[in-house]
Amino acid sequence: MPWIEANGVTLHYSLDGPEGGKPLVLVHELGGTSFSWQPLMARVTAAGHRVLRWDWRGSGLSEKIRGPFSIDDMCADLAALMDALKFGQPADVVGTALGGGIAIAFAARYPAKVRRLVVSSPATGSPGGNERILQRAAGVKKDGMRPYADPSLALSYPEKYRTNPAAFAEYRNRWICNDPDSFAAHNLMLGDMNEAVNFGKLTCATLVLSGVDDGLRTPAAVKEIANAIPGAQYKELNSGHFLPVYSPDMWAETVLPYLAG
């Protein structure tokens, strides 16, 4: 995976699939990296997609965050990355959890760059922040990631979905290795987001997915988002908050046919 400078920062990214394939952008989750999509890559590229993944600013091997960071910055990073790579546009944009919220925000700010939108368990903001987000941001800055790994993953990656112990251990280790200041900045970004004001502005075809076992973004809350997006389809699946991470087959069987439609 190479690096490129876009929007004034160095971003780590990958391009997979056939050149000239259908352009697809995958947006990872809070605490994850572009590697979160790796179990799906063979199926996605076999479906004819040219796939762009990147580590958010502050995540994985991308440049870390020092100072204020907003959802506008995140969206501008992706727009600049697509332009710098001359990536096909409009592209399909797919995100999960906070990555789903980022995908919605991106489609609202850069509608000409998005053909179809798929989001699962989208985290679209907590205007004014909420106590849990603010406490976690302050806590990781003070004590690092490790004390927060197990309490956080108990909600987002519950025991029921740890059927592959090695895969979960690897995921947990990557989570712990997040840069604490950058992870805090991502949390504060979420606390400041209010993408509900943009739901009605979305013009692209949209599929919104929820997981019956998602205690962070409940199906009822996710369905409200779908109902607020003009023409959006909604599906409830037997999974949790990180649908593509621990239910990759279900993700592929649901998302790939939609993108092909």
C-alpha cells in the first residue's frame, strides 16, 4: 500500500481490482484501518470493482492528527485523495459505523463524486458531544488505548461474533495500536457531527443497513436515518455494529447485488 499527499496530509491507501473497473470507495470504522476490509477484497474485486481504501488521517499508517479535526476535514481528505489518484467519479461509496457517517457526510458535501451510497450502522453525530464520547476522548489521551479496548469492543465486537479467535485477537491488537491523540480527535469529531441536517439533501441512490445485535446504533435509530434520506432502502440484518468485519459473507451477499443494480 503506497502513500500520497492530499489536502496537505500524507495518506496511506490502496487500489485493488481491475483498472477500468467500477469505482468503489470503502470507508472503515472508528478504531479500524483500511485493513478492516481485507477479508472482502477477493469478492469485491471479482465483482469487477476498482476499489479505493485508505487509512483516515490519524488512523493506521496515515499522518497523525495534532490539533483540531472536523468532519469537513475528513471529507476534504477523501475528495483530495480521489482527485490526486484520478480515481473514477462518480464512485460508489460504502462505509460502516462511523465510516458510514463519514460516507453520508461526503455524499452531502461532494454529491458529484458519489453514484450510490451504502452505509451500515452509520454513526452520524452527537451534537454537542455526549458524555461517553467525551470521557473516552479524554481517557485515551491520558491513559492510552489499552484500558479502553475491552469495554469498547464488548459493544462493537461482542462475544457472539468472536467465532474466529485469531481474527478477533488481531483486530483487538490493531485497535490498541491506534494513536491515542488521533483516536481522541476522531471521537471529538463524532461528538461535533450533526449529519441529520443533511439527510434530506442526499440525491444519490442509498441503502441503509442495520444489525439486530447492534447496541450502539440500534435498528430503530438506523431506520430513522433511512426514513429521512429521500428514496433510501432499508434492510435489517442478523449482525452487529461492524457488519463487514465479522459478517463479511452477509455484507457481500447484501451490498454487491445492490451496487450491481
